Amino acid sequence: MVDSLEKKSFATALAGYFGNFKLSEHATGVGFILLFLLATIVGWPNFLQFRNLTNILRQISYTGIIGLGMTLIIISGGIDLSVGSMTAFTGGITIFFLNLFPGDSVLAVILSSMFAIVFGSICGLFNGLLVTKGRIAPFIATLGTMSIFRSLIQYFSGAGNILSNNNLYADIGSGVFLRIPVPVWVFIAVAVVLHIVLNDTRFGRYVCAVGANEQVARYSAIKVQTIKLIPYVITGFTAGLTALLWSSRLNCINPSDCTGYELDAIAAAVIGGTSMSGGKGSVMGTVMGAVMLGMINNMLVLGGVSSYLQQAARGLVIIVAVLLQYNNKN
Amino acid sequence: MRKVALVVLIVLMTVMPLFAQGGKESAVTKIGVSIPSADHGWTGGIVWWAEKAVNDVKAEMPGRFEFRVVTADNPSSQVRNVEDLLVWGMDYLVILPHESAPLTPIVKEVHTQGVRIIVVDRGLTDTSFGYVNLAGDNTGLGRLSGAWLAKTMKAEGLKNYVAMGGLPVTIDTERMNAFFAEMDKDPSLVNLLGKDKYEFADWSTQKGLSLMETFLQQYPKIDAVFCQDDDVLTGVLQAIKESGRKDIKVALGGAGSKVVYKMIMDGNPLVRATATYHPSMIADGIHYIVDVATGKKPDDFHLANKPTSMVIPSVMVDKTNVAQFYEPDSIY
């Protein structure tokens, strides 16, 4: 009796769930599954190999990690175009810092890792202060710092490769733990933390509120300026992490590395359902968006699609993914 | 307060250059150098070699020349740079154009003002007026790379190869076509991507790395990789190293970076050669114009009704001759 009741309630719950299933609420998930199936077919049989999947995850983790921070900025109503330059800048300065220590010192690697994260956060703080204290539109402020960061690292390095003298440093970026590359672990960890921050903390709710309507948020006694500032610092933090992971992968960094990261990071967030007008978005959506971008690239190469047409295919998938969301909203 | 600060800043920026230039009118020859900004390793090399040539000339003949080296990150800002150099009153222009077509009109205008011009690397689309074109040898890079790779693969009984290009632009197509022309001569060599097919690595280390990861996944046996550029090669080698695969026997880049010269010198088993397309060509251009200005070379090219073309030939660098190309201080 009890058993059948439970079964029945489960069945109704299931029916209720599917009865209320709205494509708009799950557009990213549906798009993700469709794309995964498409990639499996186009890239058969190599796409499904474990190594290929971890390759994809590692390839997207660099821009993915930044995309997670970017999601918070976009939700708060801002944008950060400087992340690519910031990553190269932070990576380069970090290697200069690392090279202050002689030999293969473990301590140097640990200190440099912390240095990268702190330095990135400071760059992010700088952006945030320009936007909040300087009251410059985020697009303009970060367009400015984008050039500043890039130009500074080219100046300091003479536009040449910045090589590290510490062989242990390379173990971070090219390391593998439980068959999963280190950058992927970091990506997952940051995603989980920021997911909790966005959904289960007061700060997360305030970010949404400020992005949705700044005036109303101000009248609700939210410290709008502080709430707008913190996402930039978080994004700087994620750029610092990426700088650490990328510069240690090859144990060197080129000042022209990481160009275009901002576009991939923004694309990941938008594909993942984050609204460019602010107020709404999800960290897990961005994770899926970033992975989708990686799957597209991988599938096109595996499928032997003309290299001239690959960018078009990529653009098409981005547009379709976003159409799927917006057309179902109203 | 902010407004006041802004106004002061603008005034300063307008006035400062006036002071900087004031009272310098004399017999010094003004040479403008317009180059792309350092957006990847090779253009980084261009900037470095331009600065080096300028400093060398200044040290050799102090006070004789005044230089302005300006960089641009896209063709339209390069046009603006050249306009600025014209206002500055340059007597000579050394230019490495971003793209030929958009820069041609402004260079022609500069020519009508009597400025002697050297165009380095790629030419202009208008060839009806007189300038020196010191051209890089893209076809040569592709041809030498193809011939070397075909010969090496043949000698070692290797068969399967994959190929990467840069970006879909003219110079890239010239390189790849010349490369495949050589490779196709030997029907026993198999391009795993299909005849004359290749993927774009954007002349970027990161793109080369992820492309190679995908190739390694896709093809169980690869004997050789041609990736056309030494920056891309860094990424390719990293992917091979991380995969632990031992089947790849040859990896060939191109252009001639310091890092790759060092690998060749040290006897790297995978990296044994590279075809030059070296950023030092901008230094050749600057030294050429200095020779013209000091009368060591004729300047009648200016009056001709077609450009004087000179090609800086691509050279295959391997263990036998690498020592004469290696420049430890260069950044590229």
C-alpha cells in the first residue's frame, strides 16, 4: 500500500516535471546534449575517447575559468574586455617573479602561484575601481586597461618569450591528477565555489539585484558600488589562475598569448544563458557554454570540415544556442 | 575636479610634442619606420630588430639621423601612423605594411611628397611608382620546407604527415601551396588530412598545441608534422611530449626563432631544421635606407616608374649552418 503510494507520487512528480518542462529553462542543457550527440557523430570514433574528452576540457579550462568570473561581472551589469591582456600580463610578471629565486625551488613555485593569484586580483581591483569610483562605463574602462596591460607586458619583455628558469613550475600546468589534467580540476573547483557564491549567499543575490535594477537595489540599502566592485576582483582572481596554469604549461609565456580570451569568456557566459543586460545568469550554464565551444572546435577538426568554414560553423552554433534561449523567453 | 584634471592632461598632451621637437631643425636626416605592433612572436622580432638597427646606426653615426619607430596593431592605425610621420617631416620611410592594399594609397601619397621609400616583406598593390621592395620569400619558405621534409621522410622510410598553416591570408597560401607542390612530387608521402589539406594554427602556440592534441587523437600513427612556424612548433612539441607518443620522428616549423635554432644546435631528435623568414629583414631595410641617405647606394629608384624589387631568399637552416644564424641576444 505504502509502496504503491510512493510509486504513484513519484510517477505524478515525474509527469508533473515533464508536463511543466519548458525548453526555455533548460535551453543550455538541451543544446549541450544535442551538440554532444552531433559531435559524437561528426567526430566518430575519436570524439568519445577518454583522452579526447580530457583534451577538450583542458583546452577550454583556460578561458572557461575566466568565463566563470566574467559571468558574475555580466550578471552585475558590467563587462571586462581586459581579461586576455590581464592574463598575459599576470603570467609574464609571475615568471619574472619566479626567476628571482635561483634553481628549482619548490618554495618559489608556491610563492609564485600565490603571487599570480594576488597580482591578478589586484589588476581586477584596478578595473573595478575605474568602474565604481571612476564611474567610467565598464566597456570603456576595460577597453583601456586591455591596451594598458598588453602594452606593459610587451614593454617589460621586449615582446619576446618570457622563459622560466624553474623546471618544477611546469609540473603545475602540465600535471595530471587521477587521469584528469590539473587545469580541469581547477576549472571544476572554481565553478563549484562560484556556483555556491552566486546561488546560496547574500552577496550572490545582491549581484543579481544590482544587475537587474541598480536604482531599486540602492533603495533596498544594498551597497551597490561594493557589490559591483567585487565581481571584477573575482574575475582578476580567475585571470590570475589562468595565467598561472597557462604560463606553467609551457614554462614560458609570450606577451602576445591569450589574445581573444575575452571573447571566448563572454561567449561561454552568453551561450550558458547569462543575459548581456545583467541581472540573470548561471555559473553552471557558463561551464556548459565553455565546453560547448571546445566541442565545436574539436568536432570540426575531427570531422575534416574545411578550415575556411570552421569559423562560420562556430558562429552558427553560437547563434543557434542563443536563439534557442531567447525565442522561448516570451 | 575631474574635468580640470582632464583639461590639464589634454593640454599637456598637445603641448608636450611641440617642446620635444622645438629647436631641432638642422641637417639631421629624418627616417620614419612604420611596422606592425608585436602581436605574436614574429612581429615581436620585427620590433626588436627595428630598434636594434636604429640603435646601431645611431651609435655608428651619432647625430646624423633622427628616427621615429611607430607600431600599429591594424592597417588603419598604420595609415594614421604614416600620416603622422609625414607631418613630422620624414625624409625616408621604411615600412612593413600590415596589408598591402589598404596601405598602398598613403605610401603613394608619401612618394609624391618626395620621401624615399623602402617597403619590407610584402609589396604594394600599385607598382607604377618608384620604391624599393625588399621582399620576404614566402614561396621559398614553403618550397625549401617541402623539399627538405620530403627528402628526410624518404631517406628514413617515413610516410604519414600532417600540416598546419597560419591564417587565411595571401602569404600563408603562398607558403602552403609551395610546400604541397614539393610534397606532392613524391606519391609515397601521405597527407593524413587529405591531399593538400591543412588546418590553421593562427601562428599561435596555444592553437598549435590544441590542434596537435586533436591530430594525435585522430591519427594513431603520425610520422612527421609541418607547422610552418616556430612559435606554433613550441605548442606542437608540448602536445607530443604530453601524449607520450613515440611515433613522430620529424617536426618542422619555420621562420627561424632563437629557441628553434638552439634546439637544432643541441641535436633535438624531432627538430632538425627550419626555413628562414626572419624578422631581421626590417634591419636590412633600415640599413639599406641609411646607405641611400649617405650616398653609398643610389637613390634613383625613387624616380623610376616601377618598384625595384629585391628578394631576401629563404635559407634552410640545419645543424651544418645553424651557428651562423644564431643570435643569442635576439628576442625571436
